[in-house]
Amino acid sequence: MIELNELTDAAQKAFPADALSPGRDESWRLVAEMGWLMVRLPEEDGGLGLGREASSAIHFEMGRVLSTTPLIPAQLGLLAVLASAIPARGEWLERMAAGDYVPLHLLPTRLKTAADGAISGTVGGVFDGDMAVGVIARLPCGYVLVPLDAPGVSVVERPIWDTSRRLFDLVLEGFKPDPALILTDDAGAHALHDAISPEAHLAIAADCLGAANAALELTIEYMKMRRQFDRPIAMFQALKHRAADMKTRIAAAEALLWSRVRDETATYVQCGAAKTLAAEAFAFVTEEAIQLHGGIGLTEEHPIHRFMKRAMLNLQLCGAPDWWNEQAGRAALAACSDGTLTDAG
């Protein structure tokens, strides 16, 4: 059995902290060689058979370096195929574990179905669609694995502010789904979404907190070096308090994240709340870090600016913070009203 510290050490050696946003294609090959694409695949299916804690530890380390590799959507896609009963399930799992990129798209879609069953429309928000061999998306007939070489399928890039990631639209023009690649029918699509969404929330939360820790470390190093009034600004008590506030926000979010990761009974709302707390902590840290860096922190080329861009995107992934905070509040109120108050997130 692989220990978590072994995964963490391997990640830090393969992706050193001083090399932010390493090249995507080379990183992807390295990720595949290290077996990270099969971390959540059961041993009987040829995988490593590890759980949430292992994959979250990897996402945490990848967040530290603002990884350009779409490991999160890849692992979610593998979990979707794993939960299915398609005829070629074993073949696709083997391909995905070996490096074929098949992301899972969890956002709602608005598509039109013709009388002959052909589907047209746009599936927006597919990460790194240019390197995918297929995309798992919810179509009117349910969740479907859409091969990118199928007739009527193309991808169009949509430029975004966070240059450590690439976002694409999956464009369907008369695409006819292969019945053998329909993972769920329309009735089962909601259940698949709710089963895998918590995994997405926890993975993004880990990415946020890995990056938040790296941004804080970068800021503290700068404060030790930057001098004012003939001494390092790290010695000024007011700035020490601001750094301590950043660490406190990170520590609270980390405690919630790892408790959710280790709790297999954690609800969809609880995982969404954990992601929101982590993303808000990440955004707070980057905003404070830019201020503590002074004028240089406002320049687009400075590393801390890149962390801020990542934070702003992560804040919106898997649902806006206001919506998740409301859901967590409603869950807490419901627990109070029925006398079974629990930690609702």
C-alpha cells in the first residue's frame, strides 16, 4: 500500500515549488508515468485502489505549483466510467489510466434533439478539450461519452484570464450518440451527478489550499527580504498580524477539507461548503498577498498575480460561493429544527 507521505514526496520532487505552471503536455506525460491517473481505480480494474485522501493529497501538491495539467477532470471522468456499465468499460478504463484524457463535464447543458435523434448545441466549459479523446457530458439522453473524432463534434477554445488553464466549448452539430457509450439514461443522470460532484468539490478545495499555502510562503519570503526604515517589513507587527490572519483562514479551511475527505458519509452540501470555504480562503490570501507585495504585486508578470487569477476562477467552479453558503445555512437550520444538529459545513 502506498503511503500518503510517499505520494506527497513524489509530487514535490516531480513538481518543485520554484517552477510554477510547468508545461502541460510534459506534465501530463509525467502524471501518467507516475500512475496518478489510476489512483482512484480499484485494484481489480488494474488501478492502485486508493481513496479520496490520496487523490486530495495529489491535488493539494499540484495546486502549490499552479499545475496546468487537467488531472481533476480526468479523475472525475474515470470515476464516471467506473460507475457505468457500458460494454467497453474495461477498455476505456485502461485507456484513461494509461493517459487518454476523457474529462467529465458536470455543468448543465442546453441542447436540441432532432427527430432522428441527432443532437446539436454547445457544451460550454470543457477544460483542455484540445487534448481530449472524448468528453463525458450530460446530453438529453443522459450522460454520454462523446468521442472527439465522431462526426458532428468539434471543440473551440474560449480564452480565460487564468492562463494556467485552457477552456473549450464542445460544439455538437447533428451528433448521434453511440448507444454503447451512454453511461446513464436521463433518469439516472441526476444520481451520477450527485455521486461524483462531491469528488469535484473536494479536489478543487485541495487545489485551492495547496495554492494558498504556496502564496503565503511566497509572501512571507518577500516580507523577509523587503526592507523599509532599515529593517525587513516582516518585523512590523501590523504586517505580522495580517500574515497570521492569512494562515488562520487556511488552517480552518484545511481542517474542514480533511474532515470531509475522510468522511465517506459527507453530504453533497457539506462537500460544497468545504470547497467554498477553501476557495474563499484562497481568494483572501491572494488579495492580502498582493497588498503585502506592494507595487510589484500588482504587475501581471509577478507570480503572486498568477495565484490571484487561479483563486478567482476556483471561486466560481462548481457553483458560486453565495449559493453554497445559502445551502449550508439551510442545512444547518434544518438540522436545528428537527433536533439533530450536526456539522452541516
